[in-house]
Amino acid sequence: MNQIYATTILSSIVISAKCRDGAMIIKLETEAPFHGTIHTYGREEVCYATGEESKVTDFVVSLTDLSECGVQYEWEQEHYWAVIVVRQHRWILTDNDKMFNVSCTTGSDSNVHPNRPAFKIALVEREEPLRRTHFGNTYQLKVWSINESYVHFNVVECEAYSGKNCSLVLTGSNAGHGLLSPFSYQRNVATANFPSMFRFVHNRLVHIQCIIEYQDDEPYVNFDVFAAASGQGGVPIATNIRRPRLQTLTSTMVMVAPPEYEMAKPKYPDCDHVNFIQLSVCIILAVMFAIETAIYWCIITRNDNDKTVDEKTYSKSGDESKHTSSWRKSMTSPDNFTENHDSGCDCCSLYEVPSRLIREN
């Protein structure tokens, strides 16, 4: 059993926790009567206990409704933990309120011999431990001792737990459902079979717990043996008398998948889901329309630009041809030709007859 100590202005607080019967059983002990509230962090409305003016307040947290009370779970070691808030008043928050990280491990909190052997339990299929099972399938429940030496033990009783205070006896005198076969033993292993795996109506998680009774084979010192001849006080003598049989707990938790008929059952449409799909389709269509519109306008704008460039090019070409033809016309005009001959060509003077030669003739 794990214990946590704290001191506040009002009184000292001792919190202890143990895992048993499919629940984390938390005990709050105070020096003064407690009239506040204790709850898991962030779950004060659904997972809480209130003080009844007593020095001891019990708070039970289900280990199969993990999300409801914010319980964390480490399945390899069957270890559970949660953040617990202790408030001095029910309706207000004060600086004296405390938070604790409370944890427990199944089977490690029973009040038995400290050197007891450790046991494990699991649902197995082909010797492989399972965390997910299927409704109606056949599975094997295996309990074994992890000690290397031989341990003589018996599985006294097994129970299945679910949330909302639901429990079911699987073995023992009160079991009449035939859900689990009797255990068979071989060395340090005990096995039983689930012919058809069951599940609780309102919860897929099943917490299976077994009570194991074992015998400590080590001899113990008997102080009640007296030396008859001496008549003196008791002398401790090691005898072959065995210790009484002890008990411990071990547990596991599995998820049971729903039956086939429940999976194949027709489901009515979820309006919220359908509305979300419709909204998504509308958004996609709107985006596609916007993209197509943008592409269309880009094409139109590009065509207009190309048309404008062509018109400018044609206009410029027409001006150049008009200018060329005008130049050619001016060059071929007789008036222009004479004017150019008279004013421009100096070499024509070489063909002129000297005036003196004309006179001499």
C-alpha cells in the first residue's frame, strides 16, 4: 500500500491507495474531521467523494472507466496512477488545497509476508499475452509464479469487474455461469479456459482479478517449544512446521471487441457527420470553381494582350510601307530628279565644254 504524507494549516493529511476488486481504493486520513472534497484532477464533477465530518474518508476510483476519472495505466506491471486533489472546502478553492500523485499496483498492496512470491496473470492465445480479445472466441487464462523455485499455490477465486460497480464471479462456490473452466496445475503454472469470451453490456474493458493462496515452504522458528528436561524458559527451535497459507492478488485488464452482430447492425446516419461531409464538399466545389474562374480570366486576359500586340504590329508595318513607297515616289519624280542633278552632283562639271574652246572654234 502506497502512502503519501502532507501537512496543511488545518491538519496533517495521509493518503494511501491500493488496487483491489477492479478499483483504486484511496483512503484519506486527517487529524481533524474532514468536510471538504477529494476528486481526481479535472474530473471534479464525475469522480469525487465528499467528507462526512470524519477523520477517514474513502474514495473509490474505477479501474475500468479509466477516461472517466483520468486514470493512467501501465499494463506490463499492472500499475495505475492518478492525480488527486484534496480541497478543504466543497465550493471554494483555497491555498490550503493539495494535489497528490497517487498510484498502486495490483497484488503489491496485500498485507502478507514481505518475501512472498510474485504472480502474474494474463489471457493468452498461442502462449502470447493479449490485451485485445474478441467476443465469443476461446481464450486461456494463465496464472503463474515468476519465482524460479517451485511454489505450491491454488487459485481460490477469480472475478471480473467493470465500471458502474458491475462484477461477476468466475470461479469458486458462487460461480454458476460456466464462463471459466476449473484450473489445471503444472509446476508453477495454472491454466483455465474461456470457452466463449463474454463482455459487459456498457463497457468493453474487463478487469479480471484472481485471489491466489500459496504456502511458504520455509520453516519458521517456533517459540512455543520448551525444553522439557531443563524446565527453563522457552528456547527457540527450528521445526518443520510450515507457515500458514497466505493469499495475494493478481489481475489483468483486456478489451473485448463487440460481437459480429453488433458490428453489422445498421447505423442511423449521424446528422453532425453528414453536415460536416456536406460542408466539406461545398468548400471543395467552391475552391474548384474559384480556380477554374481564375484560369478562365487568365486565358481571356492573355488573348486580349496578344490581340493588342498584333494590332500594333500591323499598324507599324503599314506606316513603314507607306513611308517607303513615298520615298521611292519622290526619288522617281522628274522634278526631283532635275533638282537633284542641278544641285547635288559636282562630278557632272567634268562633262561641260570649256568656254574658251568654244570661242576658238
